[in-house]
Amino acid sequence: MEIDKKEVLRYLGYKHQKINKNMTLLINDCAREIIDISKSSSTYEIFDIERKDDQLFLVGSTLVLKDKDIKSLLINSEKCVVMAATLGTKVDSTLAYYSRFDITKGVIMDACASTAIEYVCDQLQDEIMKNALKDDLHITTRYSPGYGDFAIQNGAKILNVLDAYKKIGLSITENSIMLPRKSVTAIIGLSKVASLNKHTGCAFCKNIGCEFRKDGGCCE
């Protein structure tokens, strides 16, 4: 596992500021600790897409996609990847500890954990892409519940389809909070048409006012 320090700084709200040596060392320490305690795991399944009544049905599952953004994402896709990933429970308990007894470290640890789960998802996405290319298929960008108009309640449906609790210990509350907290669910399209946007990122997000929007940052 790798943790990109620039991504950590973005989560911390830094924008082009110089970071002093003590902060750099603290970020490095927190990153190492997150790597040490993470027990990352992931799962995914691929479904054929059936289009009917302006809805997308994933054949062999109970998942029906109705949201405008996700239908746009999958407009050329013939298959849909449903995925989930988590860093495990130890990360949650460690973050809870630091939030009580060392707030500064707790905030940095949280940013490192957020960066780490995105790394896990990126690795899984790369695996999906390599397998898709063997079948002459191309992937779309990764899209998660809560992005755009893709309702956050879809997270529970994704976990149910994947049987994620049994496979990787991932569950979700009635308020759509995943447990463990540092977890992600997402959908990726598989198409015979190459997508111009293969990766997720701030450049493709409609929420231009987001405080975490990428805008640089550097360590000394």
C-alpha cells in the first residue's frame, strides 16, 4: 500500500502552502501507521446490463439503476462492475482513539486513511481494467453513491448484491454510513467503446465548491 502525501495534504485543506519539517515528519509517521494497521480487502462482481423503461437492470441481481448521472456514465456500457473495498476495523478504532486523545494526529490519520482507501480502490480498478482488456472491453470512470445525483442509498443495495458483510466484513447503517468507516462502494462500466475519462477525480466532479477539491500542495 502507498499513501500519496499530496493527497493527504488535499484532504487536510492545504493549497500550495509550504509544509514545515515537523508537519512533514508527522504526516510520514501517520502514513506509516495507517499502512501498518490496515487490513484492506475488496470484492467485485460483473453483471450484464439490460435496459428497460429508462432504467438499467443488472441481470442476475436485484440492483436497478435509475439515477441520471449513472445512466450517463453507463450509456455505452454492456456490462457493469459493482465493487466494494475497506481498510478494516482496526483503522476505525485507531482513528477513534486519536480523535479523543490527540486531535491533531487524529485529523492527519483520518486524511491518511482516506488516501489509503482510494489507493486500494485504484488498485482494484486497475485489476478490473486489465481483465476487461483481455475481452476487448474498456472501463469507465469509477462512480460511487453520493457522487452527483447517484443517491447515497445505493450503497446499501451494492453491499447487498455483493454479500459484502460475509465476504469482507462490510456493512452499512440505516443512515448510509459504512462500517468500517474507511470503505468505498462504486460502479464501473465495461464498454466496447473507449472512455475518454478512465479515472475518477475532481476534474470530473460537478461539486466545484467542494473543500477537498484538488488544488495542489507540497511538502518541503
